[in-house]
Amino acid sequence: AQMSKLSYKDQYSQYKKNLDHLSSVVGEVVCMSHPCGDYNNDTLTILDDMGIRIGFRSSLSEKTIKGKFEVPRDDHANVYKAMKI
């Protein structure tokens, strides 16, 4: 299911489970990328409450940084392709 379609409670559960797992593997987690660029205002509140400091959208189509959780990024496949040139 798309994250933006989930209730606040279900989104929180998904992000908390992911954060707990990643923290156990790598330590402190302070950044994230929105899965498939899908999020809503609940998502942004959850990320802030969890102490995430920066989040990236999955596209450069909107180049404006709207907030600390909405920073545009390029897809890794595009970066890799450009590196091969």
C-alpha cells in the first residue's frame, strides 16, 4: 500500500519498525527517502517526531525545497548513467 493512503497509526508503525531495524544495524538514523516519493502531512509529522533531520523526495521534477523532509534528489539510476558518460 502507498504510505500516503495509510492511517497515521499505520504509517507510524511502519516507520517505527523500519527505524528500529536500521538503528540496530547502523546506529543513529537521521535521514530518509520517501518510498516512491509517496508521503503526506502525517508522514512529515511522524518523521519529525522520530528525530529524522532530513528527507528526500524521489524526483527532481520539483526543484524547490519545501521543507527539511522535501529535498529533491535524483534517482540513483540517473546518477549511475551520467557517471558512465
